Amino acid sequence: MLNRDVRAILFDIGQVIVPVYPRRAAEVLARNARLAADEILAAVRSHPLLGEFQLGRISPESWYEEMSQLLGLKISFLEFIAAWNLVLGEQTLLPEELFERLAAKRRLVLLSNTDAIHVARMEQVFRFPRSFSARLYSCAVGLAKPDPAIYARAIEAAGAAPGEILYIDDVPEYVEAGRRAGLQVHHFQGAQPLLAELRARGLLD
């Protein structure tokens, strides 16, 4: 029997609410770079400053300059922003009205490792962020999963005891970190299993 005593829900964003397509962005960047798409993906993922960018310690302008030098980009800052945002899908994996329905019953908190460029885009084109009482973006709070400190911040933002919070994420490492923080957890592996669990917990009609 699932524990139905849930007062707040924490949601990850990437591959839970919004699909991500890193290769799509890399292919567009490759048209104006000295590296191929696969090389761009590898270079970005292994870059020592990527984590700093996601922690908000590097501005979008500085990240653009860093990427321009690394990849040999011949595009403007605004063109880079547009290409970088191609990582984000146009349609959500979960229906946006789901968050409105959940927010009417429980406190919702976003908990995402992301950068300022992607945050600006998501806040502009999606309505789901408006259903969340708190939005803990790594670039805004200077902390990132799986650091225990960001889970402590999320628990505080949720305004509930850890055992009264349901945490939803697609990354096993982050799910386990949430479990260690005392949260109830759901390893996201698709919309239908999550919706079924929410119904089983009495969180959806």
C-alpha cells in the first residue's frame, strides 16, 4: 500500500516535464563550428566549466565566449542562445494541466539542475512553472543535485516534513539522494507509470 500522506511534490524538469535533445542543438552549432556534432557533445559534456555555468557562477555571455573559443563558433550571442535552447523540446512530456490540478491540492516545487539560458526559455514558453510555489533552479540557488544541501533547501521550500514530500526524478543517482534525504521518491520512467502512482496515492482523481 502506497503512503498517501503527501503534502508536497518535488519535480525535476529535464526528461520528466520537458524532453531534452542535446544532439539537436549540437547539430545546429556544428554548422558554424570547426567540430562535428558528436565532438561538440563530447566537448560540452566534459567541459570543466559546465557545472559552474549550471551553478550560476558563469554568465550566459561568458559561457557563449567560452563555447565560441572551444568550438570555433562563428555566430552571434543571440544565435548561440537560439541554438542552445534547441536542447529543450517544444511539447511537455506531462500535460501542463496536470500541474494545475496538483497545485490545487498540494504544494509543488521545481528542483532542477539547469542554466540561466534554459530557465529563461522555459519560463517564457511553458505555463507549468506558474503552478509551482517555489522553483529551485541550480543556477539561481548555487547548488545542484545530488548535493544534500539542495535537497535541504527543497524540503524547506516545500514546507513539509521530508517523509511528507514526494520527489520525482529520472536520474537514479538523484532519486537515491532524495531517498537518503528522507523523501518519498518516484523514479520517472514515463508519464503513464507516474500518473498511475499519483492516482494510487490519491493525488489525482
